[in-house]
Amino acid sequence: MSSAATTAAQSTTSAQSAAGAAPDADAGGHATLGGPTPQAATAETAPSGSGGNPPKGGSARVATDYSAFRVVAAKHPWRWVGTAFVALGVLAVAWSLATNPRWEWGVVAQWFTAQSVIAGLLETLKLTAISGILGFVLGFILALMRLSASPLLVSVSWTFSWIFRSTPLLVQMLLWYNLGYLYEKISLGIPFTDVRFFEVQTTTLISQFAAAVLGLTLNQAAYSAEIIRGGILSVDQGQLEAAAALGIPAWRRSTRIVLPQAMRAILPTAFNEIIGLVKGTSIVYVLAYSELFYTVQVIYNRTQQVLPLLLVATLWYVVITSVLSVFQYYIERHYSKGAVRNLPLTPLQKARKFFATHAVANNARNAR
């Protein structure tokens, strides 16, 4: 072959390669011009959503069909192992409660709604409500005193919390109940003079109920003051500075800006304190006050059915704390409006979502 022909053949092959064509081998082993290169084929059949540049020449891409793929759920074997282990433990406890005759569930059912037990329950609820409300009101005042600029107010608030958090609640109740040994009379008048506007015997004024309310209220106030103070300090000071720069009065800054944000930090611990107060009312039995636990004690001392009567008191305490926990959930949900984008689902909404999700999954499985 002449040099001119060789040069022409090389030019033709180069042009064909630049155009995206690759030589194919025919049956005789000679190179022929055929289909697209692998790179070109890949570009033409790539999915349209792959994000690459369109192929040269304006050819359209073909989208990949994923309908034939099967969705497989992630497997969590250890989760199932843990679930089975816990389920066995729950079943063992339930079986013991149901089959052991010494629990005497018939006696529990007999006394659970007895008139005397219900009367003791109402006294427990009354002590909880009065002491809780007064304790948090006094605690709020003490928290503001602790945050004030007055050294005297700060010292009094700190000393109050220090004393009442340092002594057991039982000791405080007995001290208030025996206050008559220290002060025979309690009077109200002008200090350092003989002028008296009101005077009464201490033993008459400090009854069993009054001693119980005093002990529970003052003890609760000491803890509530620290809870409220911590919640107020959790609010960014920049919020107050911005509100003051806008000319908002101090009272509105406290009630409309600080407290709603502080409530998110106050509520969980505050409800824990209220639940603890419900159970703390059982200490009042040392004053022979007829609340729930003292009433149960009187009954089982007479009938000698100790364990069933203790179960009656336990179940009522569980009922009270469960109701308080429901209130806590919805109140915390209310005050979380400004902190989360979407409010947490209520138990009813969670149940609806659970059944709706599983219904959709079952329908899709049946359709396949």
C-alpha cells in the first residue's frame, strides 16, 4: 500500500474514533465500523436523574425502572432477643401475681372501695392539694427573693431553703405538732409592747391537720424555690434585654416572656415534687391523722390482713400518680409550642398512626 493510502486510512479511523464509533471485528477478523462504544452506551442508558451531562448529539436518556425491586425491612435480631427476654420476665411476674393465693386479691377488692379507705384517700388528696398550692406559691416568692438585688432578701431566702432542705420531713412535722411546748400562746400585736390584737393557745391552733399542712407546705416551698429559680435562670438574658429595649414593662417581661419559657424547665421537676408530695403525705400517720396510709394501718391492725391492705394503699397511690402523669404530659405539650416545630403526638394520635401505618403495609403486602 502506498504512503498516501496509508495516511488516508489513518485519517478516516481517527475521524471515526472522534465521532464516538469503535471498530468491530467481522467474521474474517477485519475491523469494521459498528455500534457505539461502551462509554456511549452507558451514557445513553443512564437514568435521567443521575445528575450527569446529557450525551452529545442530543439523544434522550432512558430512566431506570425500579418497580421490580423488592423493599426489604431492616433486621434487628438483638431487639427481638431483648423483647423476648423482657416478655418472659413480665409473664413470670404476672403468673406469680395471679396464682399465688397469699396475695389475697379478694380481700384487696373488698377493701379497695370501702368507705373508710375512700375517706382516707380524700384526706390524702386534700393534703396534697393544699400543701402543693401553698408550697409553690411560697416557693415562687422565695425564688424572686433569691434573684433580687437586696442582700437581706437573698440571705433570708437562702437560709429558709437551707434549713428546710437540711432536716427530714418527719422531724419537721413532729416539731410543728409539739410547738406548744415551746410557745404556750401565739399572739398577734405590736412588737415589743403589750398591745395584742389576737391571742390563742398553741395547742388549739396547731391541730393534727395544721401541723401536717405546715410541715408539708414549708418543706415543699424550700424545694420549689430552687426549682423555680433554676427555671428562670435557664431563660437567656438576651430575651430580657431585647424586651427592655422595646420598652415592654418589667411585669409583662416576667409574665409573658420569661415565665412561659421557664415553664418548660420547671414542669418536669415540679411534677416530680408533686408526685413525691402525694407519697409524702403517708408520713402524716405519725400524727394519727386519718389519711390513706393511717386508715389502712388501723384496718390491718384490727383484721391482721397486713399485705392485702398494703396493696390497697399501693394501688391507690399508683392511680393518683398515673393521673398526675397524664396531666403532666398534656401541660408539658402545651408549653412546648414555642420550642418544637411539631408538637409531640398524644397517645391517641400515636395509636392511630400505628394502626394506619400497619394497615398500609398490610395492604401493600397483600397486593404483591
